[in-house]
Amino acid sequence: MKFGILVNEGPYTHQAADSAFKFAQAALAKGHEVTRVFFYHDGVNNASRLTVPPVDDRHVVNRWAELGEKHGVDLVVCIAAAQRRGLLDDNEAKRQGKDANNIHPAFRISGLGQLVEAGIQNDRLVTFGD
Amino acid sequence: MSDDMDMEDGGTIKKFMFVNRKAPYGTIYALEALEVVLISAAFEQDVSMAFVDDGVYQLMKGINSEGTELKNFSKTYRALDGYDIEKLYVEQESLEARGLTEDDLLVDVTVMSAAELAATMAEQDVVISH
């Protein structure tokens, strides 16, 4: 089965990001396909490359990045939700005249159309949120 | 909307239901949920919205958000029919529990029982809940 995943909550604050990751991992292990994970609302914080958790804790951001790279999962961050929360990639940082960027290169920013498309193209779209 | 749109998708039409469960101004969920709903209109899908729990407050007449410095987005709900989003379902039990009736709402809706709404939800291809 083809799955799309929607993550609506930030890492470390809310379990949704962990549950979504575990779900994706389990689905892939069972031979299913996870085509895209879309990060919305505070979920965009899952993409901050500047995240520094304590060394004995899971690294939510790197864990997504590794999963994406290993299994070809498209990790998409909503651009509008990201910008209002201070998450920018290099291009957007330049365009907005900011002196830094913080989106992990394993993720890409795009519009909400990518979420609707994930609903259309997959057999299931599974939401993780509050 | 400023987001990019990759328009429709090979002619597939799915039934999308956006479920709104949260009050309009305490959190950003209602506002950002509306952004997805508006984008979905560009994909020519069969879109409906359901309002349950505190989500029914999103449709209340006479909201004044001035003192909060939050943008009042009541008018966006009125604009939905211009996007061909006309299926607005409101759960009767949620209205009653809050002392509201259909007359308190700013747009024309279909009020249905929790059981009817559950049956309608079961017919959907994609349910996105905020």
C-alpha cells in the first residue's frame, strides 16, 4: 500500500512526531511504500537542522532525514507554516533578506498543494496531530 | 494564497473531508486548516468540511478578534462557496452542548447527528483532521 503522512506537531513537545516516524518505519518494514511526509502547523519544526537534543535522546530531525534518504521518502515542509515560525531554507533566507537558514537539506519546502496531492496519489493519508 | 500549486492530478477525484475540532483563535489550527481547504479547491476534488467539538465556534456570527491582534478570518468561511466548497457539516451534539443553534452560524450548513456525520466520514477517501 502507498502511504502519505501528515505531521502536525513539533518534535519533543508532542508525541505526534514520534508516532508518525514509528508508523513510517513500521510501514516500510512491512514492505509498504511511504511516498511523502508533509510537515504542517508546528510540525515544520521537525525540519530544523539546528536541533540539538541531549546526547542520550533520540534525534528526531536526523532520524527523519535518514529515513528519507534511505527509503526515498519525500520530506516536505509547508512554506507558509515554516516562514511564520522562523524556518527558512537557503533560497528563502536570501529572498527574505535573512542572514541564516535552518532547514535540514534532507527536507524541501513547498506549498500546501503537496499535501492535497499526497491525499490524491496515495492509498491512505495518515494524520498525526493533536 | 501565495503557495505554489501543482494543480490537478490526472483527473482523479477523491472525496476529501476536512474535520475542524478546535476553537478559532486559541490556536492556529483553524486558520491553517482553512489554508489547506482553499488550496484543495484548486485540485478539483470533492471537498467537504465538518465542524465538531469546539470547531463549531469557528462558524459563529459576530466574532470580534480586535483585542487579540489576531486577524479575523470569519469572512473566509463566507467566501468558501466561491471556491465551490459548499458541503459544510456541523455536528448537532456539539452545537447543543455549547448552547448554539444553526441561527448562530454565519454560513448555511447541514446540521447532522454524530451518527450521520460518522457515516458521511466513512464514505470519504481522505479525512484530514485539525
